[in-house]
Amino acid sequence: MAVSEETIRKIAHLARLELTEKEVQTYSKQLTGILDYVSQLSKVDTTGVEPLVTATDMAVNFREDKVEPSLSPDDLLSNAPDRSGNLFKVPPVL
Amino acid sequence: MDFEAVIGLEVHAQLLTKSKIFCSCPTAFGHGDNENVCPVCTGLPGALPVLNKQVVDFAILTGLALNCKIQKHNIFARKNYFYPDLPKGYQISQYEEPICLGGKLTFLVDGNEMTVGVTRIHMEEDAGKNTHHGEFSLVNLNRSSVPLLEIVSEPDMRTPKQAGEYLRALRSVLLYLGVCDGNMDEGSLRCDANVSVRTRGAEKFGTKVELKNINSFRFVEKAIEYEIGRQIDLIEQGQKIVQETRLYDPDKNRTVGMRSKEEAHDYRYFPDPDLLPLRLSDEWIDGVRKQLPELPYEKMNRFATQFGLPRYDAQILTQSRDLAQYFETAVKRSNNPKGTSNWIMSELLRVLNDQKKEVADSPVNADQLGDLVRLIDQGQMSGKIAKGIFEDLAAGKFSNKTVEQIVKENGLVQVTDTKAIEAVIDKIIAANAGQVEQYRSGKDKLFGFFVGQVMKEMKGQGSPTVVNDLLKKKLKGE
């Protein structure tokens, strides 16, 4: 299954990655190879088999609706490149 | 050409849990910036989500109230996109297997019954809040991971009015269930509308436009109205409708297209590997079913039959659970459903509206209102005196006293003593010889004048029935 250069550009954009033309070609080849290898799995006859979401039989765990202490704003913001008061300051969005 | 609109609504309801959907941070409003956060809701590496059981209970309850099929197996999915208010780079939502499918909601539109299909309900987390300041934007993550239900309707509505009534009815159900506070101004209830138009009778839908940002109740109908007009104009000019997302601008009352780039969504949903599938047992679902209260539409129909009220009255009285409860309590005292309904609709709701109060904080309690209605019915109090007491109660006087105490303590006891009333009538007749003459020569209308004079003299405390009877006799010269 060929992963076209156009597809590579699209998923790079969705992941906000900037690629050179050379990288686009390289990844197109590499991802095509990976998908071809994995596609062997589709040879298995899965007629009548339910799609699998997880490998275990376990169901989700719950918590009760109780409030516990949170992080302090200073701890949260300690890794932020920039802040204004207790808010994250980021490049303009709009 | 004759056009009709096709409208479907997507409603986001913030759930009234104490803590967030996947972590133990508080959901409460009014905390300082970035104070309600932890490694989970800010997407720090290695932090894992743990599902809040109350969110699932609320989702099941809402699904049952809207006649949905509750899915016993459902999964959480990641919706991937980048925006600074979304710290993980994805929103945990539900996609292919949501918790509720295939329901419906019945309500009245201009007195006629209408049923709108509910396609699905799913659970998801809210994003944080950005504010934009030109050179930079600021991010507050207090709302990040606050639990939401997304309730998607079928495209069953044809007019803005129907969409507005659907939204009101849905809000009312959510309030009855106690799962959402329904406050659109604060964003705990949000509405997006899918709008398209087609020539009347056509089977195929037109191209739909998604309206976002309808953040106030009054704007829902206006925004849809505008958008329908815009689409019809375009078609009549021979242009094509573009499938897009548009924002409603309430100041200018128009919709504006968002740049297509922002719109080029490709969410790449996939099951969230951090959360195992959610499995619901019959016992769990049945346990929640037992918590279902009587819902607004059922209650309205019951009020109409049990109390013989017009549907209009019943609809208003059942708008909120508290108001319905108020009515039922008051009726027990008054034993007069229509009289009680009239007093609530014309007097109580006016006072609450003026004072911007909820029923629960009403300055006039249900027993007091019921007693006033009863005392008028029993001829023990004139409507005028009752209204006076009501206004005093509304102004905060006599709080917590029973109407009987108030009447006694303020000398408002109705005068039924015929001697006393006769004396007043004699006085009025003597003072108005001219009118008496006219009345006796056939001008019946003057009767009201005499009643008014007598009541005025008695400061409204004369028993209306006794005054009427005696006055008639005396005027005839008996």
C-alpha cells in the first residue's frame, strides 16, 4: 500500500511538522514499506470476528466524584516559556 | 420558489459533577486562573485518566429521559487537533460507540405536539479557555476536562421556532434531572445548529451549514432565522451553498464564515488506549432508571388532566420542578387549581421576575398563596385585600407568618356583621340621592358605583357577598 507524498504532506500538516522535500520522499518510501509489512495481517480470515478495542477482558475503572487537591498554579506554570499572572502566554491564536 | 429549512441541533451540556471527568480537580466556577488543574487535565507526560462514575450515571439518566437505547458496551475515542486550549493535543470523546443512541423528545410548539429524534448522546471533556489580546493569547485550563454531554438531534425541525422550543424543552429535562444547570450565559449549555434549505417537498437535504457560537437563549432563533434567509437569497441568486462553519455575531445579527483553513478538520478519531471499554450491566442501568423523576412533558399532561387546567397553564407551571412543586403545595391549601394557577402566573411570576428570584427563594410561600386564594373563594376576604397582603409579602413584610396570623394581627378581618354594613350603606345612599334616583329609574350600571363607595368607606374589608346582597335590597327600598 503506497503512502503518497501528498498523504505525507497532509499528515505532516495535521501534526504541525515542517518537512523538506527530501524528507517527504524518504518518509513516503519508509511508511509504504512499514504498511506493506503490516498488511500481511489482512490475509488472516476474520469473518465473524468482532473488532477488538483492547487486548484484555478488563473494563474501565472508576473514581467516585470527589474533589482532591490540585497542582498549584506556580507548579503548573513552572515549565511554561511565558506567563501573564497565572495564565499561559502563547503566540496569538486569532 | 417555496423553501423549507431543515434544522438539527447539537447541544453541549456541562454536567453538575463536583470533580472533572478524568481527574479529581474541582469543576466549580469562580476559582483563580489555573487553580483547578492537575497533571491529568493539563496533559503532563505519564498522567492517566480515570473515569468519574457520576458522569456515567448522569449520561445514562439523560439517555433514559430522552428514550434512548443505552449502549452496554461503549468506548472513549481521541479526537485529534491542535489548539492552545487543548493541552493533550486531543480531546477525549466518544465516536463510534457512544453511550446513548436513538431517542426522542416530545414538546409543544404553539400548543401543538412535536417529537424530535435524538440521534445520540456521548460523554466528552471540555477544553480550556483562550482569551485573545492581539499580540498574544492567554490560556486558562480550569475548564479543561470538565465533563460534557453532547446531545445530537435528528434534522427534524423546520422552523427557528421549533428549534427554540426543542432547546427549551431539552433544557427543562436537564434541569428536572439535575444533571446540568442550563445556564447558557455562563456556557454550561451551548448550542450549535446545522441548517440547510431545500425546495418544499424535496426529499434530498440541501448543503448544510454549521452555526457555532450561539451562546444565548434569545439568539438561537435569531441566528437560525438569519442563516435560512441568507441561504435562500444565495439560491435565488443562482449561487451554491458552501458546506462550512459560520459564527453568529449577535451584535450585527448575522453569521460570518470561518476561514476554510481552520475548518479543514481531520480529527483522526481512534479508541483511546488509556481508557478501557465501558461496560454497563442491566443492574446499573435499572438502578439509574429508578432515579428518573416525572419529566416536564408528563407532568404537564398530568396537570392538565388531574387539575383540569388549560394546557397553556400546565406548560408554564411545569417549566421547572420547583414551580410545579410550588403549585401542587399551594393547591392543597386552596383547593382551587385554576385560581391558584392564575395567581401564580399573573402575580407570583411577575414578582419573581421583578426581583430576579428563583421560585425556591420566593418571598411569598406556597402555603400563603394557597391560603389567599382559599380565603377569597370562601368570601372571607376581598380580592383587593388579598392582593394587598400579597404585595406586602412580596416586599418582605410578614415573612414566615401564616395568612391567618397576618389577617388577625393587622385587623384585616372581613366584616360580615350585617348591622355594621347596613349602617355604611344607609350613609352612602343618603349622601348620593341623585344616583339612587337614577338607579331606581333603571340605570342598573350604577350598582357598581355603590359597591365601590361602600367598600371604600369600609377600607375594602366588607364581605363582598354581604355587601352585594344588602345593597340590592336597600336600593330597592326594602
